[in-house]
Amino acid sequence: MQSPTPNAKRIAAEEKVFNDPEYQRAQPRFVDWIEQLQRAQTADDLNALQYELVIEFGARQDAFAEVIPPRQKQANEEIRRLKDVRPFSLEEMEHQQAQLRGVAHAKAVYRALQHATRVVADGMVWRALDYDRTAIAVLADGDRVGHFADDEGFQVELRGLDHIRDHYGVLAFHNDLTNCLRVGDLTAIFTTDDGHRLPVPIEVKKSEVLAEDSPQVKRILAAMHRLNNGRLHLPLAYRTYLNDLPELIRRAKATGHATIHPAPCVFVEAVDYRHFGGRPEAVGEITRKVHEKLGWLGSGDLILTGMTGVSRMRDRYETVSELAPITIFPLPPEDVADLLFGFVDVKVHLNVPLLQIAFARKGFYTDVSRAPESGRIFLTAETNTSGTRVPAHLREQVLHEMMTPSTLTRMVEYIVGSGLAAQWRAPGSAPLVGFANERRAWTKDGSVDVSSVSLLPAGFPARA
């Protein structure tokens, strides 16, 4: 069975983060923010939450900058000095090395908390855009900043948020607070006459006026063009097993480990690590017995595994923009926070040969990609006359969002049967593909009322 488990060094560092008092003390605040996110019904609700996150994120960034870099610099300088001191003091050198290890741990805790804050902000973006996955993928093109600008530039950006709200009556997000907004500095969310959401990236500058041919403006115009022309929403329902998660996690919290087997090719485990304390081997023994009973482990079949814990560690460095953040999962706020902080882990196992059988019943021969191609392509599905490549992020939707295999097969069947597969043949030509109304997969509530403005105001700026 293929395992996505990180190496022992990464796991040990992650365990230290879990056990850090500052990290643990932060969790109740996140429960409150997730509850606010779930209750939000208006732009004012989301804006109030955004400003709470901005204050927390900025204060943590300032505190880190004041303490950690000076400590690291001091320790490195002392180590360089000690190398030339005779007689050599091993005790002093070990003390400074311990200082550096403390700095590394403080960085890890800081990175974990900042990332968790950005995931809450990502949840706001998904709700404000009515769960439009393809729009978010467009806006996530580029490198994540992940931190606020210097004080002067930051204040200009905050004034830009207020200006958009006060003069245009719409919600806007500070992009650096998120993982998923990377085009421009701010993103305003408008509602069109037909009820769809229109995100507008905006570049904010302290002084100079951006030229029309500047790289920033070109990126904004390219994003707007792709929002208008490079997306495809299939007339299919997006279905997942997420509604099974609350009960699965409830049982895991009661006993430490729980499982469900919602489809022949899908098996799901939930683990509450707090039951096992300093006995990680106990978790391994339980899962080994469960897998032996399942019968997949010794079958020689290719088993793909997704873990919320591994996704969390990966996303701190590079987020998969097409994937929904944990903060919109249909769970109680405490469960969402436990997944976000890693105290509870959900593992989804996908039996590839059994998935291929499901495709074969629809008339498709499938070939599942291996590394390095698997970084781009999940699988190739073909009939006697046509076929298509399924992007890698759809594999992650099965493993992370618990998308049902039948949703995957129906999507491929529709794309091939409608002739849309031809658009995937030229590199870079394929539109981003989403489903007609994903909101139903995430919530039973209606859309958040992000604005009372029905049309983009004449002359609305791409720059503020």
C-alpha cells in the first residue's frame, strides 16, 4: 500500500508543534473563527471576521520579526566566535546549537499558526465566491505571498479595503491573508444580475501609477480574461462522502480510531491522536490489523492514500488551489479545528484496480499515471474512439474531499461523450472544469449575501 507519510524528521518536527503550549492555546480562537465563518450570512459578517484575522495575523508577524531573527543572528554569531576560541568550549557550543534548535521550532510553530489563519481566510473566499472552484483556481495562479507588507504599504492596502467597501458597497479581501488569492493585492467580490459572483483583482500602490503594460496589470487582465473565457461548469452534481465524516470523527474521538467503507474502492479511517499520547506505535498496530482485515494490503494492488495531516504539512509550503480548504468542510467547528491543527487525522484509501473496474463498466479503459507524470495527470480514460486525461487535482479531490468515484466516472463520461475531450489535447488549452453548483456539497444554507450591488460600477478600477 503506497503511503504519503513524510519522513521521520518531518514527523518528529510536527509532533513538537502539536505539543507546543502556544500552538495548543491557539486552538480555541480558531474554533470561534470557524464558527463565525459557518454562521456568516452577509458581507458584514465576513468583513468582521476578516479584520479579526488581519489583527491576529499581523500581530503574530510583528512579534515573530521582533524576536526570532535577532535570536538566530545572535546564536550564529556566537557559534562563529566560539569556533576560534581556545580552549574550545563544547558546553558553550552545545548551548548555542540548542538556541538554534529553539529558533527552528519557534519558526515551525509560527508557520503552522499563520498557515492555519490563512486556511480560515480561504474558507471566507470560498463562501464569498459561492464555492466556485474554477474562479479560485484562476485567482490562485502565481506565487503565494503569505505575509503582510511593511507598515506603510500595509496601511495603504487596508485603506484600499475600506475604500472599496465604503464607495462601492462590496466585500473585498486582502490577498496576502489567504493562500488562494494571488493576483493583485486585493480582490473585490461583485454579484452580477444573474446572481453569479464576479471577483475583481486590484493592485494597490503607495505612490506610482501603474502603466497599462506593467506586469501587475497584465496579470490582472489575463486573470479577468480567463475568468470570462477559460472555465467550464459541467451540468453534473458534485457528490462526496463528507456527510459521513461527522459520525466517523465522533467515533474516532470516543475510541481513538474509526473506519467506514463507503464504496468498493474507497476506505476511510479517522484517528484521534490524543488517545495515544506518547504511544504512536499503538496507532500503527491498530491500522495494521484493520488493513489486514480489509485484505488490500497483501493483494499487490496499487492503493493511493490521502491524509489530512500530510495535506496540511504540504500546504504550508505550496497549496493546491483547486482543493477546498478544511474550514468549509460540513463539520462542527471543534472537529474542523481538530483537523486543521492535526489532532485528528482522516485517511482516505483508494483501490486503483477497483476504480478501474468502475470505469470499465462505463466502457473506459484507464491507465493510472505514475511519478513523475502523476504530478500533472491522475489517469487517462479511453474508449475505442476517444478519451481524455484527468488532471492530478481530481485525484486529490477523491483523497482529500472524499469525492465519490461515481462523480469522477460521470465527469469523464460527460466530457468524452460531449466532444469536449478534444479541448484537452493541446497543452494549456483545456478550460478549468468545475461542477454547476458545488455549494450543495458543502452546506445546506443559501449563498452569502456579499453585496447589494448588481452591476460592476462604470470605471471601477483595476488599481486603487
